[in-house]
Amino acid sequence: MKQFFSIDDVSDLKQLLEEAKVVKENPFELKGNIRNKSICLLFLNPSLRTRLSSQRAAQNLRVNVTIFDVGSGGWQLEFTDGAIMNSDKAEHVKEAAAVIGTYFDLIAIRAFAKLEDKDYQEQVLSQFMKHCPAPVVNLESSTRHPLQAFADLVTIEAYKKTKKPKVVLTWAPHPRALPQAVANSFSLWTQAAGYDLTIAHPEGYELAPEFSGNAKVEYDQRKAFEEADFIYAKNWSSYSNYGEILCKDSNWMVSEDKMKLTNNAKFMHCLPVRRNVVVSDAVIDSKDSLVVEQAENRIVSAQTIFKRLLS
């Protein structure tokens, strides 16, 4: 593995999950000479779990970690090739990525979608990967959130009762338009793991074909929940009408009565979550809620990937 942008950079998912299991059981056990190496965490967007879990993962590996907020702590960056830089952008990514890559052994970047058409070009991550001499890790981009999806798989693997559990990714209402990155990656990773994936959402919220893959699509949420082993709730805005909110139907909230349709399913969400909008208190506070453990496994997923790349 030379970088970590998506599931496509993982050639051996089963082995990666085994490595994550070892990391989870022995977070401070180190093999190989990576101590005193360095990681730079670049944030172009706000963060809680990604920032703290990535920092903790680096600390567990005994590597030096620097956190840099690009928007507030540095020059505004230009990402367009051939740009005439006579506006507010003081530095081009070509120089910035090259310099940062000489200072650190690994660069991890969070730059999620602005919900503009150009988002699916992945301009920020693609330019850093092109011009940075050090390996680049995707902490969330416009179209993907691979460390979250990896943590989700670590969580499911710990609780699944069958080799091929029925997993339902369900759209849920939200007052704001949100990117598709979490849903996109969850779909790709769960299918790569061989799970039985159903994606439930109102019409108009279909994911881009390259992300929905062979998942079953269901427009009836209650039908989708029947005999499910895991329910993963997440809002995303429309892809076909990019970035738009097409539905505000509160009936799509995950509720206790819907969970009764499942096979005693575990509830999952990447957080932060709007209580009693996305999911009811009764569900998220129940013994079957895995949201905190999911968040804990963000350390595991980041530490596993950092360890691979630094080794």
C-alpha cells in the first residue's frame, strides 16, 4: 500500500481486518522501526472524531504528529492548474504539497465536499497525491470516507452472527444537505466484505452507480428492515440533483417500532447524529446501539493504516 484514498488501495481486505483486530487487542504493541517517524494531519474542515482518533492513533504508534488547520492557520491554497493567482489564494498546492511532503513521513487530509459539481473530481486529494512525495491518507474527501467505513467493518465483524449478515444502509432526514461520502464508502466496503447490503432511501437519493454497485435498493424502509442484522442510518443529499434536499419526511427516522422488524439488529451511525431527527432516543440509547464503539474503532482503523504506510 503506497497511499490510502479508497477501498481500491486495499488488495487484501481480509488481512487488513486481521491486522485491525490485532491493533484493537494490543494498541501499544509495535513491530518494525516506525518510532520517531512523523505524521501531519491537514484539516480543511471541522472535525471531532477524525481529528482526535487520528491523533490518538499516531500517539499509540509513538510517532510524532502535527495538526494543521489549513484554512485558519495557513495560506489559502489554489488547487487549479494554470490558475492566474491574482485573488485571495496566496500559495499553490504544487509547492505546498511538495514542501509538507518533505517535512513529514505521512500526510493525512480531511477535505469533504462543498456540494458543488466539481466535488466529484476530488480536486484537493488528487492534487495532494500528485504533488506530495510522502504517502497520503484520506481522512474524508468529497466522495469517500474510507477510515470510517473501515472502522464500520471492524465493528460489524465483532458482532456479526453469520458469515453474510444482512446490512441495511438507510437514508434518514436531516435539516441540512450532507455529502454522500460516508454512504458511498460504506456501500463499497460492505460489499467488498461480502455482506448482504440493502440501501433504503426515498426516490431521488440513489447513490452514484459506481458506489451503489450490486447493492439491493429499496424505497420502502420498513420492508428493508425486515430480518436485518445491522441498521446503519445516515443522511445524504441527492446525487442526481447534486447537493439538494428532495425529501424532509420525518417518517424516515429510525424508530423503536421499525427496529422490531429486524433480526434483533444492531444500530450504527458515524456521528455526529441529530437525535429524534435521524434516530429516536430509544434506539440510540438502547443496548443494541454500537455508535460509541464505532467511534472508538476509528482509532483502530487509522492506526492500522498509518502503521502499514509507515512500515
